[in-house]
Amino acid sequence: MPLREPRNAGWQGAILVGITYVYFLIFAQFAFLQRLAELEIAAAHLKAAMAAMALGGVLFSLLSPRLKLCPSPAARLRIGLGACAAMALVSLLPLGFAACLAVAFLIGAALGLLTVTLVTHLRQWVGNWFPLLSVGLGTGIGYLVCNFPPLFTASPKVQAAIAGGLCLAGICLPLRPVPEVLTQKPAQQRRPISFVRVVGCFTALVWLDSAAFFIIQNTPGLKAGTWEGSVHLWVNGFLHLAAALASAWFLRRRGLSPVLIAAFVALGGACLLLTDPNWVLLASVFYPIGVSLYSVALVAYPALVAPAASVAERGRKAGWIYAIAGWGGSAMGIGMGQNLGHVPPLFVMGAGAVVLLAWPLSLPSQRRREIAVTAVVLVAAFLVEHLLPSTPRTAPLTQIERGRQVYISEGCINCHSQYVRPNTADVLLWGPAETMQELRNQRPPLIGNRRQGPDLAEVGGRRSALWLNLHFHDPAEVSGASIMPSYAFLFRDGRGDDLVAYLASLRGAGAAEHRKAELEWRPSADAVSNASAGKGRQVFQLHCATCHDAGGRTRYQAHFKRFPPDLTVGPFTHLAPTALPAERLESVARIAKFGIPGTDMPGHEYLSDNDIASLALWLSSKRSQPVPNR
């Protein structure tokens, strides 16, 4: 006797899809990384942990359809949910690096088993009334839950516990199967889409999604305009839900191609808009729409849309899609976000070529009238553009504007940030923090998220033009510990002078107020008590002997605003002659730390308090006798 489908047969499928998305998004891709940071896993090791997770995900995505140890789909699904829950709870423990790698691998493996098993047998749990609605509803609710403000802003431990608890709740579902009838099938494509192209489309979309997510999450100015604050989160959540339901409807009525095209237009547009802070708000609308459009298709295609002769074939297709597009595309997108800090327009065009590859080929036969009208309009626009007299459009660039272009073209953002993080030690070291409006006015933004070198947001107030010029010619000669290569070639055609002018212009309105904080600074008591003149001599030879010789005497450098003093005799125009020895030691330390504004004397902000105190102690010992201020 055939099984009779209950009216609410699709609810368990929607719940399973929602739980899987919540676990993957809020824990595997978010809370677990934050948890690794709490465990003080270094940045280089974070990449190893993510690689381990991807390896586990790829391996078990491909192996799951071939596992014969547990033939029952419901039992295998419960094993996947249980393994996911266990890893979420284990991540709450104080783990070492090796344990973190193992947990990361098992998280990927558990997700690979769970996702492929769920999609392979999803027809059993979504019912036959409107199966795509169950997928769309589950996906949309999953994203809505992830954007629930108390959950999104909770600590990584709370997020991990909730994700694990939801997986445990999923184990308790009855998972009663229904017959795989599917009386209402998705729309058939006019031209069948090859499986290879489908994998390529999903890979391109996941790549764009992961890159955009990483860039927003790690760029404070963009994050503030997209998903910081309850209002943004609620709007994002309901945009996800609406787009997911729309994706289910389009899959049923129009098929897969329109959904993939719409997802690309939204995601590609969001990636391009993120390059301009003035368009961040619009990007925050396009991004969730594009993500939910393709996310529904990512579940529905192998389970309900793709032509498959057997359950085993559905499983193999799901395994390849999630191994290549899901895990591979995600890893490549995160890598792009880390290394470039933006999604290049050329890459967006390439992704569009993959997604739209077959669509333009079918247009001539289906839309002749529309194409003819478009061609007429384009020809008319071309004639107007080239026949009417033109006027100069833009004024010549200033030297500072040209220097900014050199900064961008030479990839300076790869090693230097231009963002002083507020309410951190950055403020004292690198200068006052910029306002959010100042950051948004940058076109394109050059905030950056890497610091092989110092932050440059206020470098014009900390380094003179002469110092910058000398540093570009030979960095190690001017800053002994510098690993920066020489850029002397830029001065052959004037680009070096433009770059120096741009950097010299980087200073905010709060420099004078910040100088007060510098004048109040002094080395910590522990640093002073542990200081040694011997260590100070080593620090001097590495960092100071570029302008003063090893004995403290002046080295000649042309064009100094004021020659560096002979540190053995003076004159010391910035030290009070009547100060007590301890006060003079603090003054010397302060000059070594922050330099002397208005001169070519740079600061050494990156040195530790102990290095600065040791340097000040050695310099004080070099003076033969007090010399009056001149």
C-alpha cells in the first residue's frame, strides 16, 4: 500500500534546510573563526585551519554518495547532524593548534556528509505539493535567523552553542518519508544546461559571495554601512527571506537560468558598488538578494531540478557541486578578499561570462525586435557622442591626485593600511582616528586590512617630505629594520615626487590635539627599570645611525631643514636645560618615540617601551656634560 502524504509533509524539509544553513553560516564560516582568534591562533595558522575545513568538506562531499555503511538516509542524516553538533560544542573547549586543525577538518567532514545526504534524499522530506517552496522557505528562514540581531552580535561561544543545539534539535525530527511523486515539477529549460556549466555558474557565484562577505566583515567602513546595527540586520534578514521565496517561484515558473542570471546581476553589482563608500547602502541591498537567489538554487538544483535517473546520480551531482563550487569557490573568494581587499571589475566580468555564456547565444532567435531597437539606440548614441562638438570634461589632476593614483597602481595598499582603529593603541602610535564620513569620502577607499608596514593615515604629520623621499630611494638606509623594496625608479619620471606629495598630504584635523597625548606619554615603569644602555646602543645602530653616526655625531645629508645634532654635545633645542635627569630621560624617550614635528626627525612608534627606554638611557650616557639650550 503506497504511503499517503500528510498535508504538512514539507515542513521537516524546510526545517532541515534552515538548520543546515544556520550551522554553516553562523558557526562554520563565522563563529568558529572568531573562536580561533579567541584561542590566539595566529593569522598564518588561521589559513591552515580553513584549509583543513575545506579539505574535510571536499573529501566527504565526494565520499558521501559512495558510503555504504549506513544505507538509511534518515540515519545518515542524523549522524551528520550529530557530528556537526559535537564539533560546535567541542570548539568551546580550550584547544591547541593541532586540536583546532582536527576540529576544523571534522567540521568540514560533518558538513560534507550532512549537506550531500540532505540534498540527495530531500525529495523524501519536502513533500509533493510545492517542494521548491519548502527549500525557499527553509533557506530564507535560515538567513533570517542568522541576521537576528541578538544572535548575530552574540559571542562566538554563544553562537557555537546555538548552532550545535539546532543540530541536536534536527536529530529529534521524525523524518517520515513521503513518496517521491513531485506532481508539480520545476519549469523545463528551453535549452538544457550542461552539468559542467552549472558547476561553473555556482562556483562563480559562491566566489563572489565569499569575497564580498570577507571584504565587508574586515573593512570597518563597509561593515558599518551594511550589517552593523539592528535596523541593518533586520532589513538584511527580510531581504534574504523575500529573495529566497522569489527564487523558489522563479525556479518553478522560469527554470534555473533566470535565477542564476539574476543572482549574478545582484552579487556582481554589489561587488562593484563596494569599491565606492558612497554606494555601500545600495550594495547592502543587492548583496543579500543575490546570495539568497543562488542559495535556494544551490539546494534545489541537485535535489529537485537537475535531471537524474536515480538517487545515486543525484548524490554524485550534489557531491561535485558542493566540493567544487561550495568549498572551492568559498576558499578562492576568501583568498581574494584577503589578498586584494576588493573584487576586481575584470573578475566580475569573467564571472558574468561564465553565468551568461549560453544566454546571449539564444537571444537572436528569441528577441529579434528588442535587439533591433537596442542596436538603433546604440548607433544613435555613438553618432551623437562623436559628431557633436566636445568640451573638456575634467580639469588636470593635481600633484596630490596623481600621487594617489601612483599609490594605487603600485599596490601600496597590500602592505599599508590607512585606517587608525579608534579606541585602540593605534591612536597613540599612528595618529588620531578619522571619522566615518572621512572614510566614506575616499574614492576608492584605501583603508586596507594588512600591515606589513606602518599605518599611513596620518603619515604626513609624522614624516617629512625629505624623509619620505629618502625612504623611497633606499628604505633600509633610512629605516634600518625596513623590509620595503626600493622605489627609486619612480623618481625617473616624476611619479616618485607625486607619491611623496600625496603621502605628505595625509594628515587630519586632529593632529594638534593628538600632539597633547604624545607629550603626556612616558615609558612604563617596568620598561624603565629593565632598560640597559647596551641594548640601547643596539637599537641606536639599527634605527638611528641613518642620520647620526654610530658615536652619535651628525651624518651629513643634503637638504635637511635643520641638521641633526651631534648627540654627544648638542645643541639640544627641544630639551629643557633645567629639567631633572629623570625628566630629561623621559623627554629623550618621547622624541625617540614620536619624533619632532616640523622637522625631518621621524618617530619610531613601532619600538617597544623597553627599546625606547634603553635607547634614551644610552643617549643620555653619551653626553659629556649638560649643554644649555640654544
